[in-house]
Amino acid sequence: MPSPKNPPLLLTLTNNSIPGGVEVYARTLCKVILSLLVIGREDVSTNESVSFNILKEVGVASAQAQLVESKSTKPPLIFTSGLHGSKIDSRAENIPTVSISHGTFFGLADVSFSMWNPLYWRMKYIYAHFEKQSLANAHVRIANSKFTKDSVKKNYGLDSKVVEPPIDTKIFRPGSKTSARKKLNIPSGKKVVLFVGNPTYSKGWDIVEHLAESFHEYSFYAVCQPTIPSPRENLNIVPPQKHAELADYYRAADAVVFPSRYEGFGFVPLEALACHCPVIASRVGVLNDFSAKGSHIVPHTDEAFTQKVKEAMESNEKVSAHDQIAKRFSFENFSKGIHEAVDEAKKMAGKSK
């Protein structure tokens, strides 16, 4: 087992204490690779090579690479996420490296921004370039879903293996709606629609606002980061929650809406379904090849989401997806896939010596 003085590394975007999907993945990976050290932008932000212009994430990747190069003893294993392995030539160094893809910048650009937005060009042709390089540098590539695997192949011409992240079904499990609402101070007599995610166009925030405007009689709750002023009286903005509290929001809701325009995986709909809350979602990420009682995939239009929310509020549908999710998205399956990828990377690095 590697010494704690020379641990394996994960080079990723952030060590955010209230994690999103990528950060949840990092924390879960640490439970598989017990001595893993996560290096995010916070850990290199004082490095002069980190630029705060339009290439700031590439600057973070450069600083992370310099940190690795500065070590007198090379790490025994490196995981990279997104474009954060673009500046590390692990093959030349014979360091076993596994690259993790959570989706592609190339694919995200098309649904997040218009061609008139400078962010479109930065994401699709700059960030995507370095993301492809990061993936190509690795000995083994992991995709978090079949959708991501197909995107990596289509956009970058690279093969990868699917290792789906787990859902913590010990936390995300069915519970009393009455108790959850009492704990969260949510009125018992109201129909509640929940959104969890960033309040951005790519996450479908415009559809959430449309729904809140269309259904004055329902209470909408949005657990989001960054928190923003509520645009409507019936739309309650909630700061990011730890998983135990987030599970209570799922239990308290009558339905979760997930109108994202792009996801590599998509934790929210699976977490909600595991709590037996109906989900109304666009066909993104893992929802391309997973369905369960209570999951409703609709076209990405205001009209489609409006109609399905109305139906869900009137039907009082019963959901029973917890066991199905626990079986497919288990920690054991994830751990097995990660260890197989690590073993393969070590063999490939050994061959290149």
C-alpha cells in the first residue's frame, strides 16, 4: 500500500465543501482509494502560473502539473478529471494514470451557449482541446455513463470504459413526507415541486421559472448554488444542502423537476427516485439508458414540463425505485470498476518502461 508521504493523486476542479456531481465523485473515489489526495484549484491558487483570464482552468491544470513535477518522488498513481491532466505526460513518466470523464466540454457548449457568446468558443474549441489532450494522456479512460462514453468517442475519437458512480441509498431512501416537511418547515397542505442544481440555462433554470409562473398554487423549492434572489413569491431559494438534509427535501416534495440540457450522469433524479419521489426530467446522462417507476422523460420544452407537472400533482403516483437503484448503482460495483481500471493502468504503464 502506498505510503501516506507519497499518496496517489486526483487532479480535479475543486475541493468544494458543498459538492456538486464532480465533487461527489471525488469524495466517493477517496473511499475506494483510501490514501488518495485530492488536488483542486484551491490547492494551487497561489501559484503564479494560475491565470484568471479566459484560460483560468487551463492555468489550474498547468499549476497542478507543476506541483506533480516538483515532487522528489513521483506519485504511484494519478487520476485526472476533465481537462486537469492535459499538462501531465504520464506516459513519458511511466505513472499509471486514469482519466475520468463526466461529460465533454464539446457537447456541453452546444446546449449551454449561443454561437454569439464568447463562452461557446472557449468551451468548444479551447477547453475541449485540453480535455481531449487530458484523456489522450491517460493509460485508461473512465466514463461515468454510457452517454458520456459515446460522447467521448464521438467528439474526441477516444475509447473509454463505463464505471457508473454509486448512489448512497442508505441516505437517499424512502421516508415520511410529513416528518420531512415538519423538519424543513414546509407547509403540509401545499403541493411542492423541487429543483436541485445550478440556476443556469444549461440546467434548465428558465423552465423552472416558467413552471413557477404557471402554477401559482404550488410551492416551488430550489436547492441551488449560487443562491440568487427569488424571482417569484412561490419560488423558495434554498442554499446547498448536505446529503442528509437534501434527502429530506426529496421526501418532502411531490415531484422533482430536472430540466437539464446536458448531463454526463445526473445524480439528482436517481437520488430523488431512491427517496421514492417522482421525477420529471429531460433525457440526459444516465437517463438515456435507465428508467424506473416514477421517472418521466419529457421533451425539453416549457409545454412538455408544464403538462407533466400538472399530471404528477394530480396523480399522487407511488414510486418504488429504491431497490432497483441500490442494485445497479452500488458502491461495490463502482469499487470493482475503479480497481479494474487501476490494475489495467498499472499494466500499461509497466509495458511502456
